[in-house]
Amino acid sequence: MNLPLLYLCRHGQTAWNLEGRLQGQEDIELTPFGRAEAARNGVYLRDVLGERAAALRFMASPLSRTVETMRIIREKLGLDPDDFEREPRLVELHFGDWQGSTLAEIAARDPQRIAARKASKWNFVPPGPKGESYEMLSRRVAPVFDELHGPTLIVAHGGVTRSFLRRYGNVEPDAAARFGVPQDRILRWQDGEIAWV
């Protein structure tokens, strides 16, 4: 896939990340530590790109944790913190009725579905009318990446990064679904090569 230079960044830590709760599309704010992670990523980009950073296209999921992460990054780059696109297709995987619960809580009340998820995490759809599988998420976000035409920074979510790795990094489905996505690093795609920076 012939994509332009892309920096793909996950939002910083939230209280629900700390507690192991499935956030999905719930709008949970960053912790102070999460803000420090976002600042680290902004300083990295500033140090690597310098004035060239202003030429990037900036795009984020509209959830508050990604918007705040992007604002912090842009502040570190010396740019207007609010001058970026909010792209609804980049919101996180919807965990359906499981949103707000930990996996331990879910396992106590629904062990069969937890077992089904472990058996095929990429294709598993959580219960509830809005639940999505990683495969469904991947189809939702793919057009965002396919439509890129120049160097871009995207701030989104772990599920979006996993979808990117599956589609563009040729990572096997269940390996992509289980991939640990750091919040204090950035995935860089350049000339078909992926690196964590």
C-alpha cells in the first residue's frame, strides 16, 4: 500500500486505562500521566521535524482523550492547539454492553463470551446493539488511511492502531487484536516500513 509518511499516535493514559476498564467510545479524560505521555510525543516530533511539523496534516478522533492529546502535541510543536481535523471514523472500537467493565467483571458474569473472545479476538463482536469486532473497526477506519495524500499525524486509539497494523503491516488478525499499543510512543509509517519512535 502506497501511503504517505504517517505518524500514528494513541491517546495518553486515562483513569479507565489504569483500572483496566474497556473504554470503547465512552468519553474518558486523560490523567496527569496521560498528559505527560502526550507531551513526550509532541517533544519527539518537535525534535525530529522542527519547522517541517507545520506542514503535516493533523487529524484526531473526536473523543476528548484524543482531542486533548492532539492539543498537547500541537502546543509542543508551537502550533495553534485547536487547528486540526476531528474525524468521526477514527473513534475507538465499540465494546457494546461491556463498555465500562473490566474483563474480570465480565468473566464473572459471562464466562462463555469471554472464552469466545479469547478463541477469535479479531472477529468477536461484544454483546449489545453497537458492539463491533476488530474486523468491523478495520473496515470503518480503512478509508481514512486510504484517502491520505500527504504527510499526516493521526491521534486515535489502540484499536485503530491494531487495525492499521492488520491492513498495512500484514500482521495476522488475532496477533493484531492482541498487539500492545503504547501510549508514550508513536508508530511511524514511511516508505512501507513501520517503526515505533
